[in-house]
Amino acid sequence: MKGSLCLLALLIGLTNAQAFDLKHQARGLQCESCHKVATPTKKPKARVCETCHSYDDLAQRSEKKGLVPNPHQSHAGPIKCVLCHHEHKPSESYCVSCHTNGDPRFSFKVP
């Protein structure tokens, strides 16, 4: 299994460190779960996230964590998950693309 993950990582341009820090694979999902093919060559469509993740449920979970402002109840409305959440590179806060004043409310960790 580890060997096939390394091969897959090389095929899609990941380093070994990134290959074993994949959130979905750590939960037993395979590439096909999102990409629909065993050896993906392109990103899945953004809407594929919503087959498992409900935007409203995520907003409630963020609220329970005490995130203010709640990134899943944005004034911009529901945004594409992949603007913040990444599987093959570090995730980032899309909020800071506009909120650039260093406001600590936007410095939350994005899983």
C-alpha cells in the first residue's frame, strides 16, 4: 500500500511528506472516491465535496468551535470548498485574499 501511495504521489507531483499527510486517505478513502478514476490526472469538480460534506453542517461545526466570523457563514455566501481546503497542498484561508489588514479573526487554521 505504501509503495502504491508513493507511486501515485510521484505521478501527481507530490513529495513523500505530502503523500502521507492526505486527510481523506487517512480515513480510508481512495482517489476514486473524489476523482472517479484510480490514477487521477486532474482535479475533481468542486461540487464533489458536497457529496460527503454539507455546507450547513460545516457552518454549525464551525460555530460550535467558536469561529467568529464563521467562514462557512460568509458574507460572500457559500463559496467553493477548494478555495480554502486542499488535499494535496496546505489549506489556506480564502478570507485573507480580501481581508489583508492582519485582523487576527482571519488567522484561523484551515483543515
